[in-house]
Amino acid sequence: MQQTLKTLMLTAGLLASPLTNANTSEQTTEALYQQHCASCHGSDRLGGMGPALLPDNLSRLKKDQAEDAIRNGRPATQMLGFADVLNEESITALAEYIYQPPEQEPVWGKSEIAASHLLPHPAGSLPDKPAYEADMMNLFLVVEIGDHHVTLLDGDSMEPIHRFASRYALHGGPKYSPDGRYVYFGSRDGWITKYDLYNLKVVAEIRAGINMRNIAVSADGGHIMAANYLPHTLVLFDADNLDLLEIIPVENDAKESSRVSAVYAAPPRNSFIAALKDIPEAWEITVENDKAKVRRMQTDTWLDDFFFDPGYQHLIGAARDGKHGLVINMDTGKTTADLPLPGMPHLGSGITWDYQGTRVMATPHFRSSAVSIIDMDTWKVIKTLETAGPGFFMRSHENSRYAWVDVFFGPNKDKVHVIDKQTLEIVKTLQPAPGKVAAHVEFDRYGKKLLLSIWDEDGAVIVYDAETLEEEKRIPMNKPSGKYNVWNKINYEEGTSH
């Protein structure tokens, strides 16, 4: 099938003949790109049928992996291998080329966003009842990054219901509508996809930017906000069909612009919160009559990651230096505490629970082998728990006595710690697949079962009993990363990310 398609492309002039292999060194790399790549990835490398090929968009792909993809193609995608068309010198040159920034900064504004809009099944055109039997509040979506697919999993039976293709490199976690019917995905190269979980169909898609960090859904489900690295914008959409409402340039008073690290919904405040990468500010955005109003909160330093207390009265940000965090009062916009958090805390993965009459938060660290546990009344670190290595994800559930944290980085990446939330001690360390990364736990809606990923192309989602900590089953998957339970996400369960 692949060879037939390649033969047709050769005939159409979309690929060069293998006989030109010896002459490719005489062509410029730009010409090579236009001849072999532009039809799928865009003449300007901004993407098309294939993803954008710009340095920021390729941050998850190493150069040797890019060479392999050019040479041999990518399984389960439309990316064909060029080993019989291009020599090794040309393959290396193309791989180098796509990691270089373009000579002119790409433009992605109103006309480009509007032109990308797709409406395969507009809102209201599909039945209002699920096409299958399941507890719709106990569904999981499992993102499989190995071949860019998503599996819909029944949280009661722990059996897959459906598997479908996603856009390239989903990022920031899917977000659900308040009723749990729709899910919104955001990809690294700017695509937002609205998917109907009742009918298992895409409702709408639109490309908000060239390099997008994540998306957020408003508390009432009426609006979607996208956070971009490129261009430096926040983009507001109507949630029904992803119609563009407003592009918000991210600038300070001096007209200095910034990438947006992330955007979050703050339901009790009926607002969005944006973390900025290049300006020492945090923004709160409210939407009235489909128009965004920005309130700026000045900070003493640049903040890379955010966490919120349960009532969204305080914002906790990780300082860029990776050595401390700041607590900001959301009403006054003033910094009220400084937290000693060495090792670059991953606050976006933080969780909270009740401990001895007070609310505590806990966070792993990217650069140190520790979990920091913080009293949210005094904003003091009450314990630093030593782990087997730097972690990425931490999860729990209000009905579980345990919190789970992975050891994502370093030689012990195949281990996961289980922490007793009342003794603040590690009570068990699991090694479910020696030599393979074990990461990212998500509980079912009741806190009785949980899922853990083995991040490998020959990977799996492992189902555990949340009380006994015993493994129950393994569901084979292609490098499963995040798992997202409908109930936990729409109810902002204290043990999961928001």
C-alpha cells in the first residue's frame, strides 16, 4: 500500500525519482524541503496534513529520531519513508533544516485561524444520548503518544470502548465540558479539537497558533481559551463550534511581548488565569459578552508553573530560578509568601489533602529527589520527603489514604512511590516494568481503582486496587501518557491536576 502510494506520488511529481539520489547534494536544503516535505508540512513549515516543523514544535523529537522518521516514515501515520528516494546526506540535511528557526517570524492571525476552521459535525447535529452503555462520569481518556491516538476506557469494567486518532503531540491534558459530554484537546502545533463522547465523533477543529501550550474551558462551559508560545497570544473561542471571538496580544505596558506558559480556568472566580514566560506578570482574564478583560498582577520574578488552593484565593507559582515559589493573593494581586522549593517544583502536578486539621499541598520536583509538603495556612514546608529520583506527576483521591508519585527522571524511572497521607511516609515502592518508565496515576471517580502508565511503545495501562495496592490487570497500549477521568476533572477532585 505504501509503495503504491509512493509510486503515484512519483508519477505526480510530488517525490523525486530515486535516480536523482546522486545529485541531491547539489540542491539546497530549502529546495529539498519544498520538493519532498512541503506538500504535507506546508511551504513555510507551519504544518498542513502533517505537523509544523519548527524548533519549538519539535522539542519532543530528537534529531536522530527525526532522521529516522525521514528515512523510514512513522508507523500508523501518513508519513512515508524516503530511504529509497534520498541519500543519507540529504536526510541529515533535512533533519538539520527543520530544527533551524525560520528567517522571518511566522504569522498566525485572524485570517489564518479562521481559514483553519473545520466543522465535521456542528453543535446540535448529533444525537443527545450516548451511543453505548457506560457510566459516563467514570470514563477515562488515555492519550497514547506512541502513535498519536486516544483510547476511551470504561472505568467500571476497565475495558476499552473506542480508540481514535488525535492531532500530533497533544499537550496540557484534555479538558471536559461541565456536563462531561464533550472533550477538548490541544496539540503542540496549535490545533484545538472538540470531540463528542456520546457519539464518538469530532464536532469541530481550529488552529489557534503555531506552537500552543494548552487550553482551558470556562466554568460555564461557554468559552475556550488557548495559550500560545508562537505567536505571543491568548486566543478566545466560543465553545459550541470553536468560532474565533478574540485574539489577545500578550504584552506589557512597554509593548514587550511574552510567550504564555499555560492558561487555567478558575471556576470560583469565573475567570481564566494565564502564566507568562517572559514578563514578570500573571494575568486574570474575565469574559463578558464574548469580550476578554485582562487584569495584570505584577510579580517579583518570572513564574513558570502554577498551582491554586481549592478556593482559588491563592496562586502558587514556581520561580524561574528553580529554587523557590511565590504565593500570590488573587484578590489583591500581592505576593504574600515565599516558599523554599529547591529543585524546580512541578506545581502543575501538585495535589492537596487534609492533614491533622489543616490543608496541605504536595509537589514533586524536576531537579531534586524530593516531594515537598506545605501547610497552606502558614505556607511553611512541613516535610521534605526523600524519593528515589526527580518526579513528574503526583496523584491521589479524597477517598484514598495514599498519594502516588513517580520517579520520572534518572536511573530509577521505573519506580513509583506510594505515600501515606497521614504519616507522610513512603509505605511502598513499586517497579511494575523493570527498565521502563512508570508514570502518571489517575484514580477512578470513586477512588477505588487507579491507572498507571508504562511509557513505552510496547507499553500498558496497569489497573491497581487503590486500597490493597495490588495489580489487577494490564491493558496493552502504545506509549500511554496521561489518563483523565471525567468525574475527577469536571469536579476538580483534590487529587488530580486541573
